[in-house]
Amino acid sequence: PTPPRVARAATLPLQGRVNISREVESDATSLHWQDGPDLRTIRIIALPGLPMKLRTLLAAIVLLSFPAVSHAADITGVPKIREGDQIQIGNARLRLGGIDAPAVDQLCLNTKAERWTCGAAARDELAKRFGSKSWTCQTRGAVDRRGRTVARCQADGEDIQRWLVSNGWALALTRISRDYEADEKAAREAKVGMWQGAFIAPWDWRIRNK
């Protein structure tokens, strides 16, 4: 059977919490925000003798010019599961970030080279495991091309994306996040979910079956 192919996806915009700190002794204002494990900093050098209030205002203006740097918002509730990586909570349509699950019409091959509906199975297994639970989803400051908000979700303290990847119902998108790379490797070695046989990567399936 043809081995599964893994592709890459575009990096999402920067997101995170922002704080403003002032360095009086150097007549500079620094903007700091947390970007995953990294602390990012922008330093604004003001004219000597410029009042502190004016320097702070200048920092705020510069901060507003970076729309990708924003506070993440939480969306909570029991979801309607549309696909393995697409849900709806209330009026919010969400795309689970950092992973790619097969579309509901995608077919895979099992160990006997027989076709099976792996996309529908990914959706159904997710619904069986978490469908009746309340989810908490943190938005990622981005919207995909179909207008869905990209989010990272949890239920009962468990990372939904990690569960999908580790059980073979989704692939990690490593150019967006390497958080699930090890989980994908473990699923591949255990031959669980889609890895029990052969399949086309979800992004390639969608291109071929438009």
C-alpha cells in the first residue's frame, strides 16, 4: 500500500497576552508579549525629555498597529461536531488548530486493502469520546478561508487535538505547531485509527475531491 504523505501548512499569525513596561533610565518603552514559550519584546526609543505619559501613549499606539497581538478569548459549551476537526459551539464555528482530520467523505484502506469511511469514523469517535461534554476553546487570533475561528480546545482537562492525533484520527500540522508531532509518531507506530492501513493525507484528499 502507498505510505501516507505528510504535508505542511502556513504559519498562523502571532497571538498572546501583552504587557507594557517602562524603562525610565533609558528613555525607552518596551512592549512585551508571550508567544508560546518565547517572550517577544519591541522597544520604542522616545526623544529625551519626552513626558512619561506621552511615551506610554506612544507605546499604546504602536501596540494597536499589531492586530495579530491580541487577547485570546474562551468559548465554552457542548459542541456540535461537524467533522473530526470542525465543531460549532452556539453561533461560533471553530476549526481545531494545529491538526488536520479527514473530511467526512474521505476513504482509507484497512489492512486487507478494503475501503472504509475513516473521515466519518474520526467524527464519530470524537463525538463518542467528547460529544456530550462541555468544551473550553481558546481562539488563536485567526480565521480560516471558510470563516471558521481557529482554536485549541479542551474537555475534562484533556487536549482535544492531542487526543485526535494520538488515536490516529488526525495528523499534526507541524509548520503551525509541533505540539502534536510526537503524538502522531506514537499513533503511526501503534497503527491506530487511520494508521491501521493506508490513506491519503487529508489536505491532499480535499484537493483531489473538490
